Amino acid sequence: MSPDPNSINVWEAFLDPQNDFSLPDFAAVTPETLLTAVHAAADFARTEVAGIVADETDPTFFNTTVRFETASVPMTRIASVVSAVESNHLRPELTDAVAEVWETLSATRTEILLDVDLFHRIEQVPAADLNPEDKRQQELTVELFVRSGARLGAEERDQMATIAAELTSLSTSFSRALQQDTRELAVHLGEAESLAGMNEDQIAAAANRAAERGVDGYLLTLNNFTQQLVLESLDTAQTRRHVLNNSMARGSRGGDGDTRTQVADTTALRALQASLLGYPSYSSYAIDNQTAGNPDAAADIVSSLINPANAQLDAELARVKERYGLEEVAAEDVKHFLAKYRADEFGIDPDEVAKYFEFDTVLTEGVFRAATGLYGITFAPREGVTGWHEDVRAYEVTDVNERALGLVLIDPYARDTKRGGAWMDQLVPASRLTGLLPVVTLSLNLSKPGPGRPTLLNPTELTTVFHEFGHVLHGLFANSTYPSTAGTAVPRDYVEFPSQLNEMWRFHPQVLPHFAKHVDTGEPMPAELVDALIASERFGQGFDTIEYLAAAMLDLSWHSLEAGEHITDVLSFESEVLAAAGFSPLVPPRYRTTYFGHIFASGYAAGYYSYLYSEVIAAWVSEWFEAQGGLNREAGTAFREAILAPGHSIDPMSAIERFFGTRPDVAPLLRRRGLAEPVKEPVPDPSPDDPEIDDPLDDESDAPAADVPKQHRNHAKVEAELREHGIEPQIRLFGDATPTAASAAEKLGIEVGAIANSLIFSSDGAAVLIMTSGAHRVDTDHVAAQLGIASLDRADKDLVREATGQVIGGVAPCGHPEPIPTYVDVALREHPVLWAAAGTPNSMMPLTYEQLLTITHGREITVADAHA
């Protein structure tokens, strides 16, 4: 059933007959060939659909569903070519043709998916006797038509078609406007003094960019996100302010570069589209078929991290202010001083660190080597391959059986014709139906060095390279029958998991020594510098998390609008959302609405939360790989076959649960981001005569919990106090943390209400312990009124440590240095056995309600107003 690409004239302008990877000939891409190709692809799809509908035999999976899949292959291939050109090297003469291509593809796709006769025939395909992959393909195909509106009435289908066309036009318009405004808002500086703090290579790159545009001085171009990397280096506050203001102004200055109209119209149309399909909002529609399942689940994981991230940010800024004698820090200064603190506190010279991360060495001896060690695949330069730009380099990938696996095209450098950011794409998706090998692309926006100069990466860019290569591997390992489910064609809130997982190898001791070598001397990075670099990554996580969460909250809020709502005051809406959620104006969102290309031009609408959702899985699986010994070929092969290769041909989370035997929990993510204390192997209590021994729970590394947990000194203190009250201790230890009531209840197999949470609050700086059911939240105003105090605030981690000798997530009801005034939630009486933390995040112990009152000398209260 596979179409022969060379027999379809859609390919005649693009395919190089000498190329065994079915790689497009980018030299042949002109406005004329693009338009000829897209109309040929659309005509082929319509002809095939007409043939399916006209078929008078009974519908079968092969004569209907599979034939429909093959009908869309030419359009998919054209879309991938145009996407590569548009995102990497959009020459001015191609702009109008590219827009027409997207309009044609969108209109044709909508026409086909709203074809009632075609849908009815697909619905009638018998599925009971199909093999699992074919049955899933049948189900996904039906779902695709339903979600496109095929079951609607004629009037509603016409309305859906109109909306789809308008949304395509708005997306193209948004992209154009944003690219124009980003280019125009590049910061032009005339004096070298304004660049103080930047290194020689950065200054040279700024001079080169100015020269390329034919202007004197220096040009600091803007990347996608709000916080430009150059803010870390710039010593001059005025220049930092100039950079941040220009970055945040994109899309909101009026004129051709303004995107507010596109935002307002897009979100209103998406809300209407969702309403026609029976959903209360676009977020409900978009997340319905994702891993999260519904907007509440997505919002919960975003909301759950706001408070701990804010607390972490407050602690970070307090350390910055104290160190540098600052009373206040302005928004344009935050990133700069966080970087400065990291450099001073951990003894890191950013310029010196970059000299150990030369791009070509990172690529071949880091990224490629890790993939070889884990999966057995090898990489070799492929000569004679022409990409969309002279900077593109090609690598042929060979599998363990010495057969060709696929081709990788890497485009490392920034240019004016390239959009910002970094991304991977499937130029040619692999599938058994087409018989094609995968061709995947990796695009970065590194500053191109001067002649003879090396390309050096800062730690953020190093992470980006490893991250995007995780996507590359996902695409290369595709082993699906159907191209529509191959490789990265998985739910949006799952697709980032393989890429975030691949980040684990950048500082891994089995990988880093092979590529972290000084660009001038070839000497390996000193062990103390490696340790300092890893430790420094934890500082600033509050800032990084907050700016991400703010963007994710904006996305979910814009797509929670109901049909009929049309928000024209875009910036006021944004401000209201961020203020209501409790975000500090010191940390603007990673993307403000007006330049949030992910959600208005790149398919992440109501899906930006997915980075966090995927990271839950990635953090959990990274600890699993560590438990297997890191670069373990056997583990890598099994993981590849069970998790990466199937793509969407099986349900991703079902594959995760089947392979690992459980569903990942959030504890590893909290450890990875430094938002919860990591669980460590304990050390003995020091005697009074011994030198001070650091508490292992103070160690900020992100190593996983020990496989066999040992007793911590806090457990001994808790046990002693229990015995004083005639209670036999029954402390239970786990191999990983249970920092939340939900994770503890799941681990123990009990109701969350039976978890006795030990929560420390502050009353005028004094610690107060409230024991509450895991099913309840503490209403601080209600409790303060019962206690007769003015206010009650959640304690920071320093007060928790001082008052209890324990850490947040592991506080026990006893075992503290001094007694703490304690109040007990009467709801805990409902449970015959309660479980409370025993002094560390990986320990729990059973108690009765009476025992809890006895050991705490607690007073019974209600923690919330039942009538509120």
C-alpha cells in the first residue's frame, strides 16, 4: 500500500535520485517548486480519498484506514520540507510561497477530515480481529476525525473549516510579526564600554552581527525567551535594562511587529472551536487526549510548585543581597547577580568553563559517545549531502547490526533568516509502511565564531545540545508501521521526556571526562571544577522554575477562555493572571504572551505545561538508569525497544508502567530541581570530641536515594522519645523520598487522610507545629483565630531546620531539640492507624491518635472552617 515517491510528481522537484535516504534537494526549493509540489500533494490526497469513498467493497483496515494513511504521506513530506526551510533559512523570496503552502495544506487537511462519507467508511472498519498496533491505528484515526469535527452537523462543519483556515493565517501572521520585531529590537550599541563584562568572543560576535546588518558598533540579537543569556555577563546596569526592556517589548509596540491582535483572535477562535466540539475551553479539548488527561491535572502540577519555587527564589535573592550588599534587585539585575553569585560562591569562571566545552568535541565525544555507550549506535560524517544552508552538517547513523539506521542534519549557528531557540524535527519519519529510513534535524542558535576560532558552549548551551539530541534519538529509533505514530509523534506532554532524560549524561562521570577538555591545552576539566559546576546548577533553580511556571500558567489561562470571550487588552490579562497566581514581577515569564511562539505558532497551545509533566518521568527514569549502572548497554537496549521505538503506536504511559512496573512519582523531579531535600546515605552522629560532620541531608547534589536505606540519626532521636512514652518504635524506611502526603499514602497503600502531616508554621518568628490530615489544607487565618494570634505563616526551611533538626518533607511529630507548641487536626481521629514522618523524607511510622496527642502534648483543633 506504500506510495512510490518517485511515481508522484510531488517529489520530482525535491528528491535526489542518488540519495538513499530520500533526502530533499534543498537547492531545488523555489517559490514555483514549492507551490507545484504542495498542489500535487493535495491533489494526490483528494484522489486517494475519492477512491476510498467510491470503493464498493466492504471497508477493511487495509482498503480504508491504511489507504487513508498513505494518502497523507506526500502532504506530510512537503510540510516537513517547508518547516525546515521556514524555521532554519527563510529567504525573503520564499515568504509568500511558504504562507500559501501552509494555507493549502491546512485547507486540504480540514476538507478531508470533515468528509462525512470518508469518516463513515472509516468508522465501519471492523477492528476486533486486528493486531494491537493496527487496532490502535484504527482507534487513533477515528479519534482524529472526531476531534476535527466529523460528527458535527453541516453548518458546524463549515464553521470548523472557517476557523481552521483563520487559525492557520493567524499563526503565519504571528510568526512573521514576531520575527520582524525580534530583528528590529536587537540591541544596537555604539560604545565598547557598554559591553563591559562580555568576553572577547562575545564582543567579536556582536561586532560581526552589526557588520552583517551594515551598521557600526555592536549588535546584541535577541533569542526566543525573555531572559537573554548575555544578561549574565553584562556589568553595566543600563545595558542590562536596555536588553531586558527590548526583549519584553516584542510584539507589543504597535506597527507590523505587534502580535496582540493575533493573540486575541487566536484564543477567541480556539475557544469557539472547542465549544463546537463540546468542550468548555480549548485547554479541555487540547489536553483531553494527552497524558495528563484534563486541564486540572496539568494546572495542579504547575500550581503545586509555585510556593516551593517562590520560597527557593526568596532564599536565592536573600543570599545575593547579603553577599553584594544590595537592598533591592531590579528585574534586569536578577539573572546577572544569580550568575555572579554562582561564579563567586562556587569558584566558577564562566569563560574558563566554556573553554572545556568546544562544540565539535561535545558533539562527537559527548553526545555521540553517550548514545554509542547506551544504545550501541555509531555516527560518521556523511559527505555529499546538501542541506538548506552551508552550515548544515550531516551524519550517517549505523545501528548495532552495522546497518544504516538514519541520517542526522545538524545546523548549529544563528542567522537572521533562522528563528530563535533550538529544536529537533523529523524531516523524513521512519515507518515500515513507507519503507523510509529516518532523517532528523537538530537546529541550534549558537553564535558563529570568527575565522579560526572555536565554538565554545556555556553550561546552558551544553544542556540544550544534550536535550535536543534526546529528541533526535527518539526520531532515529522509530519502529512503527505507520508514519503518523512514528518517533516523536507522541502526546505533547510526553514528547519532552526523552530529551529531558538525555540531559542526565552531560555531567555524568561516564561521559563528561571524554569531552570536557580544555580547548587550548587538551587537559581534562579538573575534578574540583566539575564538582563546583554540578553544585552550582542547584543555585538559581527557584528563578528558573518560576519563569517557566509563569509561562505555563499564562498558556493554560489563555486557553481556559470560554466561547464568546475575546480579550483585546492582552497585556492587562497577562498581568492579572500572573498577579493572581502569586508570581513576582521580578521574574517575568520565560515567554510573555506577545512573543510566546510555542503556543501561537508552534503547536504547544495549552501544552507548555508539558515540559514539567515530562520532566516528572525524565527525573524518575534518570534515577532508574543510575541504579542500572549508568551507561548500561543492556538497560539502554531494553529501554529503546520498549519505550522509544514504538512512538505512539502504543499508549506511552502504559508502556512506561509495563516496563518499569509502576508509574513515576514527583519526588525525583523535586530533587532534580532542588525543591526538596535529596535523600542521602546517612552518617553516624558525631561525638562531642569529633570534628563536625556535615548532615547528609544538607548535601545539595542530586544523586538518587540509596537502594538500601540506612538509619539516620534523626530516627534514633525519634525512637528514643517514643520509648520515653512507652511506645515501641516501628520506623519504616524507603529507598526514595515520600515528601508529600499523596506520595506517602501511595507508598503505604493507605488513604491520604491517614497521613499525619507535621507542618511547621511561624508566629512572629516562633515555630508552631500543626499535625494535620493529608486530606486537609491548613486555613492559616482560621487556625490563627483559634490560637488567639495575629497571623500564622508557613515557615521557611531555615526555621524548620532550626526548630526540628529535620527537613521539610521529613518532619516528625517528635525528636526535636526543644518542645514545640503543637496543635492536632481532630480529623485524624477518624483513622485507627496514622502514619507520620520519622525525621527524614524517606521514613514513616505508625501511631494511634492517642499516641500522637501523647508524644506532642498537642491541643486538638480544626484546621479549616467547616462553614467557610
